[in-house]
Amino acid sequence: MTAPLRGLLGADPVVATSGVALFADALRDQAVAVTDAGWHPPLPGTEAALARVMADPRREEANATALARMTAAEATLVDVAPASESLGLERGTFLHAGPPLEWERASGPMRGALIGAVLLEGLADSPEEAEQRLAAAEFELEPCHHRGAVGPMAGVVSPSMWMYVLRDEVHDNTSWCSLNEGLGKVLRYGAYGAEVIERLRWMGDVLGPILRQAVRSTGPVDVRAIIAQMLQMGDEGHNRNRAGSLMLLRELLPGMITADASSTDVAEAVRFSGANEHFFLNLGMPACKLATRAAEGIPGSTVVTTMARNGTDFGIRVSGTGDGWFTGPANTPQGLFLGDYGPEDANPDIGDSAITETGGIGGFAMAAAPAIVRFVGGDVPFALAATRRMYEVTVDEHPVYQVPILGFRGTPVGIDVTKVVRTGELPQINTGMAGRVAGTGQVGAGLVTPPEECFVAAVAALADAVPR
């Protein structure tokens, strides 16, 4: 019985610990090397529901199916068209980011963006009139996600705004996103001044038609291939899109310069697109939406298919529970501020752009873009650690989206609500920050996580859905 123990003390001990740090600290005080397993108890009050969901015999196969569909989904830019045409958006209906929201609960940037959209559509003659009509519920408000679309920050879409149209032929799905306005005082950050409305009208009258001609003349653009390549070039696909934007412009430029438009309009469209470092973001978002949309509606699956914020609530949707939203109060990002702005100026988290993290890039791919920390805060070790942590809460690795510095390991993809609840590790999101006062615009960029109650509620609903 003692033979296996012979020589046990002939070498320095190797110790692994989990749980509270007391034991590990005591060993370190004695110069013993210790490896922490990083174990945490499940989120409080979730034990019974979590056990039921994890014991669901459908779960493993359902999640494998969800992952296979997500990673097989295509994303091809096939057209650019007004929302009235591409989405059938009716006059007086406005889409917005995040879960459902009423005017009374809307944050400052959401209100500012809606006011601007009402002015853009000519449905009010002044911001005051627009606000009065919105407060009187004269217009229909609907989440972008309910129509298969996505919108950055406030995500407000009105009928005259032009949209990118992306297709996934593998699963016969389509997704849409508005054109990117650039940074600073823009509608998506809640600004609605005269310069904002003028820019949007130029985008509708000049930029949109030129981009449509470019896409139709050069042929479909493989957006998924651009995402895969930009991760190799230092982008992460949410707040750093420099390489992606240049690659997209390379694809579209031949068609833009030969478009049926004046040389002045073509030159300004090319200048505007080339100067916008987030030009690609509004294609990466619907590409990720197509991936997650392919995984929707799989009974027993615990994979997250939507993460979205409206500036008041953070909401998630899960494959196995269909279209139902699980929400909690949106947290306020922590990060770096522009000019004289500070933490007191920032609004809680807002936007559909967390679809990038849901699809396995953005904050989940920060290790591919360590320079992102100069924009959102943190440091290079944090960026590397953030990606490594996300492997703990996802189903597997993406076979196409890879991280060079991690030995070309695939990005973590397929957020599993049971893993989030079991470990207490929340998805990492990097994001822009909107000013909390309507009309302010962008005040900075930073890091944020969802409220844990979204995942707790999702697990409870999944537990109720397990066959008895």
C-alpha cells in the first residue's frame, strides 16, 4: 500500500488549490509554489436551476448544433438600401438598440437619437416638438433585433436611413445595419444638432446611393473573410476596425469611383469613408448577427444569441428560450474619456454592438488587438487575460477567427449561460461611451460587463423548459 508513495518527498511539492485563498497564501508563505484553479461557487440562489439545466440530456448536442451553425454562417454584403425599402420600415416607426423600451424609461442618448431621427424624417419642426410627440407616444418604437437588424450605440433607424444588407445563404438569413456616421457628435451617441441632421441627409442623398452602386458593380463582398483577416492585423472588430475599414474600402473603391455621381460627390464619399476608422464596424455587427441568428431556437441549447443594451436595460436572449428577453440594469462602462469629460458624464451601457462579443470577436478577441487598451483602458496583460477568461464561459473556439499571439487559437465563441452562472465570470465587452445628457455625443470609451441577473433569469427559464 505504501509503494505508490515512495519518493513522494524526494522533490519539491507541486500544489494546486481552489476556493478561498487562505490555504494558498499559507503555502506561499512557506515558499511553496501554488497554482490557483480559479474556482468560484455558482451565483447565489442558482444551484437548483443550474443543476437541472446542466442535467438536461439535450444540452450537449443542442449546444454543439448551435456552435456548428454559428461558425458555418456566411456574411456577404449584397446591397445598400434605405430602411423603408430593405426593412419595410414604415413612416413614424423607429428602430432602436437593445431590448424593448418606452420613451419614459429612455436614457439621454436614446432620447437625443430619437429626437434627431424625428427631425430627419420631417415629422417635427424643432427638437421641442419632436420630444413632445415622442412623449405622447405618437410613434412606434421597436428593437432593431426584432427585425433581424442591429444598430450601434442608440441604434436608432428611421425609414430614410440607408442600410447595409448582408446575407447568410447557408441558413437563408438576412441582417441589416445603418451606415457609420464617424465619431464625436453623431446621432448614435445622442447628438441631434443641425450638423448631425445635415450629415445624415448627405449620407442618404449621396453616400448611400454611391455605396449601393459600388456593391452592385463590384459584386458581393465576403465580410466574414475580412473579419478573419483583420484579427490577424491587430483589430478586434468592435472598437478597433482600422484594418477592416481599409480592406472594405479596397473592395468598394473601384465601384465608388466609377459611380454615376458628380466627381465632387464621389471624392467626398471616398474621403468620408477613408477617414472613418469605424467604417467597417457597421458590417462586422450584422455579420455577427447572422452567426448568432443561425443558432436561434434550438431546444435545450444554453447558448446566448443576443446581448444588447438600450442605455437603460441590458438584455440577452438564449437559443433554447427563443425570442424572450432577460434583462437587468445596464452597467456604466469604466475607461478613458475625451477632453474634459469624466465618469459623471457617462451614460450606462448602450448599443447592439455587443453582438460582436456574442459572435466571438470584440472584447472576446482583445488578445488579437492589444493596442485597443489605449482607447478603452486597461493594459496589454489585461487584454490577453480577457480573451483567456472568455474561454471559460464559451462552448468552444471559432475555427475561422483566430488570435495570432495565442498560437492562432480560435476566439472563444458560443457564450453558455450555465458556465457564466457556474463561474460568476461575466462576458467582457469593450464599448464607446455616450454622454448621459441628450445632445452631448461621445464622451469616451471603456470596458463593461452585463448585469449577472440576465444570466440568472435565463437559467431559471431554461430549467422550467427542461422536459419532466
